[in-house]
Amino acid sequence: MAKHNTVTPASEWRKLREGELLSLPTGRVVRVRRPQIEELLLSGKVPNPLLSKVLGLTGNDVVDDSTLPPEQQIERFKAYLLQMKALFELALVEPRLSDDPDDDEAILFTDLTPEEKDAIVDWLYGPMKAVQGFRK
């Protein structure tokens, strides 16, 4: 007997975009989702841990920042912060990130404490860290 399949409704596909709740070290809670690699590439912002892997696969070495002059170190750190902000813009479902300090429905990147940012990054990269040992 033939099995009858039904098409999965679009609402089911969209559930992945809804994300999940993440408790932060400060006691605040956000709704986050893990952006897909395609979203990161299309946004033009690939986070540093992933970028270093991509560069390594292409045979390019990642520059050790400590060998750079202080001005270049600062510029690279600024670029890192912009990449992190772009990643958070994709990852934070609620509250969302905005550059408008008067937007009552959003927060600024700088509203997050360093501990909160670390917790979000740990959550985002958790699956990647879990498989890193298998490649060695």
C-alpha cells in the first residue's frame, strides 16, 4: 500500500526562526536562534571562529594580532566587534538588536553586558565546539 505524504505547512518551517529561550548570567532572558551559514555569508559577516576555519581550509593563515602595530590591533578588534554585532542581529529574536536608542521594542548591542555576550556566544558555538575534538 502506498504511503500518502502531506506537504509540511510553511508555519512548521517558520518555527525554526522562532528560536528558544536562553537564561543569561545576569538573570535576564532572551529568545535566540542559531543563524545558518548561508545567512552569515549573505550578510557579508562571517564570525572570526568560522572565518579562521574557512581561511584555514583555503590555505591562508590567520594573522596573530599580537604581531601587529597597536593601531592595526585596534582596527581588527573593531572589525571583530562589528562581526559579533552582525551575528547577534541575526541570532537575537527577542528582544531584537537595533541601532536606535529610542526603539522601545529593541536593545542596543552595548546594552548587553560582557557576561551576557559571552553566554550568547557560548550558546551559538556550542554545537561547533562539541565536534571540534573529532577533527583532530
